Amino acid sequence: MKRNSLIILCTSIIVFSQTIVAELSHNIQFRGGLQNARIQFEQKKTGRIAFIGGSITQMNGYRPMVSQWLKKRFPETKFEFINAGISSTCSHTGAFRLNDHILSKGQIDLLFIEFAVNDDQDARHSRQNCILGMEGIIRQTKMKQPECDLVVTHFVNPNMLKQIQSGKTPQSIEAHEKVLKHYNISSIFLAREVADQIKAGSLTWTKYGGTHPKPAGNTIAKELIADLLNHTWTKPLPNKAKKNIRPIPKNPIHSASFFNGRFLSPDLTEYGNAWKWHVPNWKTIPGGFRNTFAGMKLLCSDQSNNEVTFEFVGRAIGAFVLAGPDAGIVEVSIDNQPFKSIDLYHNYSRGLHYPRTVMFATNLAHKSHSVRLRLAKPKDTNSKRRAARILQFTVN
């Protein structure tokens, strides 16, 4: 009789647990973890939260809403919030700037990531390139700060919405989800939630706010994140609860992913007189300029008769640049191999000094390499596209 009662009790617990899980929206993918942040917030009464992404993160949108929710959820906790959103940037740039902009600031307790839209519409990445960037961010974070909890939110643009409404998963989201499943990272499928609510008649694309959501759209994102965290943090925390380091997979999905991504300052390179490491006088240079980069030094040139040379250790090399209306073509030689042409110009460069990462090589042997870089001579002598402005070199 006691054995039967025990079986019934265990069965009831299992059913009850499954019921709790089922209460989560199908657009919330809970994959475990997230307790380390709670332990920090409740026991230590401090918390460092970081957000990385593009303009959706940088803007006054879901980020401050989630920040306010956390402060209300833990009123006795002193929080520090890091806004590492940079408009137009993709997951590649995110992987290379992750250490400088976030991980070097101290122990990060909770990291929110958003790159689905920019990997789609700005970078127009292939599936593999989406993986290289997102895995670079996830694996690098877990390698350097294994106690850090992470949540990834998939936002949406009109083209991605149409794909979801036709029964397809946008490529950037599918690729990112492959990474998140591999590392057991929870995610918010906001893009599908928007499609679901539009289908149900409770939301319109206009009300949501478009690619850069209005308050109504950002509120949906915040509430889904709150549902995920509340679900995870429902039960009281044991008094002696300790943080848990979850092992990361031995092998990455792709060996070339940017999990060793980092910046290399142009100031550490050798360059000829035609190049200048300085703060450009942006008022005299045609094209829109964002204050995000005000006061920053860049390695600049508009002449094709000088080289930049340097060495690095790794398997990938590129550059984080501001590519405006006058962005030209650079020629790069690695280990004295023939020069390869890399066009810095982007579709959005016509009216803006557009921030982007361009990769020169991504699958080299992991060893020391030498690099020679120069501006190509324009084929058209009247061409205005003859400049390069490099914020950082990107190394993996």
C-alpha cells in the first residue's frame, strides 16, 4: 500500500511539473540554468546585467523595460546595467567586441543578446556566418565567465515576419537556435509571438511598431522575458544555494566560430605616412555620422601608395570599420600570399558612415600570421570611393 502511494505521489509530481512547463508559451524556450543570476541577486544583493545587440538593444526599448522589471523583482539588490547595443552591428561584430565592451567590466551575472534582425537585414549573413557569430558570443562567454546566465531574444523585421507567416523559420533565427540548443541557452521567439498575435487579431504590425518596436512591441518582449525568469525563479531559493557551472560542449558546432574573438588596436600596427591614427573631422566628411563613435580614433587613409603591416596569432582576421559614401576597396595579403580585394562599401553606406565588420580570412591555421593591407587604386580616376577608416582589427 505504501509503495502504491509512493508511486502515485511521484506520478503526481511528474504530472504537476509537466503542467508547469506547459504553462510557458511555445515562444519561450527554457533550457535550464538561470539560477546563478538569482543566487547573486538574492544572496549578494548585487547584480551586473549586460545587453548586447544592434539598435533594438541600444534604443530606449526592451532593455530599459527589462532593467526596470529586474529592479522591481529584486528591490534590495544594487544593479549595474551595461548597454552594449550598437546600431547596425551584427553577431560577428558582437563576438569581436564582447570582451572589451562587456566581459572586461567584471563578473556578468545575466547577459541578454539580440542579433537575429541585423544578421538578417544588415549583414545578410549566410547560415554558417550566423553560427560563427552567435557561437562566438555564447562559447566565449561560457569559456571566460562560466557562471554567467544568458537569454537570447529573436526580434523581427517585415521580411522575417512574412517567412514565419508562411510557415518558415528565418535563417538567422534557425541558425541561432542551433547554437542555443547546443549550449542549452534559453531563448525568446518574439518574432513568432508577434506572428501569433497578429493572426489572432490581438496585434497589428503597426501597433507592434515595426523593426524598431514601439512601447507596445517592446512590452511584449519584456513580458515574455519576465515569464521565462518568473518560471525559473518560482520556488524559494534554498538558504545555502550555490552557483552551478554547467559544462560546455567539448566541441563547437563550427571550429571557425569566433569564440576567441577580440579586437586588435590599429595603434599596434605599422603604417606609412599616407595613414593617420586620429579622430577624423567628421564635419568636413560627407555622410551621416553617429555620436556612438564621437571622439574615437580611427586608422584612416584615402591614398593607395602605403601599406599597413602587422602580425597576429589566430585563425581569422578582419576589420571593424566605418564605411561611408567614400568607402573604397582594400587589398589584403596574408603570409605574403597574393593580395585579395575586400570592398568596404555597404548598401547603407550611401548616406551613412556605417559600422560593419569585414572579414579578410576566417579559416586559417591557428598560428602566427603576417598581414599587409593597402587601399586599392580606384579603376575610375573620378571615383569618390577611395577611403578606409578602421576602428579596430578583428582577430579570432
